[in-house]
Amino acid sequence: MKVSVYLKKSDSQTSNICFRVREKNVDIKVVSPLAVYDKYWDADTLSYRRTTAVPATEQKRLPEQIAAIIERVEKTFSDKANSKWLKQAIEDVLYPVRAFERNHPNLLCRIHEYLEKFDGAERTKEHIIRFERKMSRYHDYQREILGNTDFTLFVETVTLEQMNDFRDYVADEYLLRQEHPEFYATRMLINHKPKPLSNTTVINIMNLFCTFLHWCKKMKYSDNEVYALYGCKEPTYGDPFFLTSEERNILYDADLGDNPKLAVIRDIFVFHCYIGCRVSDLYRLTRENIRDGFVEYMPQKTKKCQAKTVRVPLHEKALKILERYDANADKLLPFKPIHTYNLGIRELLKHCGIDRMVTILDTHGYNTVQRPLYEVASSHTARKTFVGNLYKQVPDPNLIASMSGHVEGSKAFRRYRTIDDDMKRKLVEMIN
């Protein structure tokens, strides 16, 4: 098999480099995108003659590319050789990123596969979906705004520098949206006013990135351990706040006859306070989950690491709430979309005068601020109310965790066990 190189005139000053492959009955010719200045080109040495008219980098690059193409042609030649094969061999040398992408699914493809195979909690799945969208926008931004037209990340080759660059993009995307509104207009599902993400949110996104790369390693898609170099970071959270038993009872006893929509939110929220599950598990409950005065369910978030059934005895008030609704309905209660539920909880607390000031951590600047409870409460406040009030009565983490569905050694559970001033006074009174 013989590979020869010749020129094909393209204009008055330049020619394209062509490659010809011959072997018995095979005779293939392909014009490459490589172009040379005829006046300075030496066809015998396949390099430029000494001249200052052509940049030194170009004089060095062209002979190397020609040699690499010839080497690849010789290595990949077979009896099935044709012009398509020769064009591909030339392209693989000149555009190595495209060649790698053709033979390896890129990072976006792997994220999509990760999402399709994920069988954990729905809330975590939603985080993966948002991560995939951010990564897709990051790729488009690199290609269309920054002009890196061949930009593509691969799990096999992603670097620490690239991970840090993605992190910076995530943190600055709200500013980029203001600079390039037309670019983002078609790429945002909700065109809300751009606002900065909290430091905690950025950390959680990057931790998900690390988790995804570790999954690729476990799937044997890559030996790249850059996720270990980056390292998962520990988000900073403030002390949990929750409703007291007295505040919860105010909601239960409130007369909301003139506001039936808020009455439904109240029933869902108070019931939620009495069973303490995650909102994703709450929304899955039906009458079949009620057995012998207990609510039984398997927490979706922890089912992979600790598949166990949680049983919570139903309080008398929780049972009375259930009596108000159709026992034959598909759902245990008339659940609302999570966004509507959260807004309804805040409206409910404000309506009932639950305006106690609580200290929260501003995760943008990590400063503590005082806010009325009705401004910061959410569906998760019900879970914290359940755990917090139980722990004030019986500070046994194992007993409470058996009803809250926390896994053993949960960092989140340790945050719930805030010791309040009343507990401190009781402990001091026990000293002889």
C-alpha cells in the first residue's frame, strides 16, 4: 500500500494538499482542507522552504499534520478502504475532538444516561434534570458566546480546571443572562428575573457533578478521578427552626370557614407536622398506607442505602383531619402542587398570626438574619416541627429517627437536634 501527497490548485496563490492511496485494485484520492502557499512549498520534502512570509508555527505544523495523516492511513487501511474512510482518517487527525466524540459519548450524553438509570428520590431526580440543563447551557455558551465551536466535555478527560470553570459559570449565570438575554431567552424554562444562587446551592450542584463522575467510574466508563481532586464540599446550614406545639395547635384550631382553600392547606400542613415525612413521601400516601392506626411508608430518598418501612402512630388530631376527606380518593389528602403548598403555608401562618422572629442563615453571604416565621416556613418546616418537638420530649435519636426515616448517622438529623433553652434549664435543674 502506497500513500502519496500532491497539490490541487485552489486559487492563484494557494493549493490544497491531496492524499492518494493505492494498493492493487484500490486507488483513492481525497482533497484535504490543508492549504499551502505554492510559491514557498517544497513538494519533495513536504514542507515549506525557509521564508519569513509564512509564520514559523505554520511551517512546523503542516509537515507534522501530513506525517500524522500518513501514519493513520497506514494503520487503519483495510480491504474495505474507500474515499469515506480516507476522509475520516484525515478528519480524525485534523479534528481530534470530533474523533474522540465519535467514539466516546460526551459528558452530556452520560448525564442523560445517569438520569435515565437513576431510581432514587424524585427530588434528587429533579436536581439531576436541572444539572443537565445547566451543563447544556454551559456547552452552548462556550460554543456560541465564547466562540469555542468544538467545545465538548468528556468524563474521560474532564479536568479540575474545567470543573472550576463550570462552577464559575454556575455562580455567574445570573449576570450572563443580563448580558446575553437573547441567548438565554429560549434556554430557560421559566423566564424569571435573574438572581444569584446561594453559595450552598452552588456547592450542592458541584457535589452532584462529583457524584455523577464517581458513578461513571463505577460504571467503568472512565478511570478519571478528578472528582476526588475537586472534593465534595460541606454546605453550611443554619440551626433549624420549627413550630412549637402551641403554634401548631393554633393552626389546628383556627376557624377558616371563610377561606376553604387555606383550610385545606392547614389540614395538609398540620397532618404533615404529625407524621414528619419528607414532602415527596407525603404526596405518595394513600389510604392503603394507614394500618392499625399507623401510617406506613418506605422513604424514597434512603431506600437504596436503607430500605426499611417507617411506621408512625397517628395522633388523634391527625386522624380527625383524615375524617374530613373522602376515604375513597386516590390520595390520602387533596395535595396541592409543591409550589402552591409552600406559598399556602406562609399565607396560613401569617393569617393565623404566627409571626415569631427566627434566626436564619443567609446562604448568599453566610450572615444570620432575623425573619418572621411566616416568611420562611415551607413544607420542610412540618418535618422539622415533628422531629424538633419529639426531641424536646424524648431526646433519643434512634427512636425519633425510626419515625422520621433518617438513616443512621444522618448529618441532617444532627441539625434537627437543636437544644433549646427549656431543655438546658431542665438539665441544670437535675444537678444536685
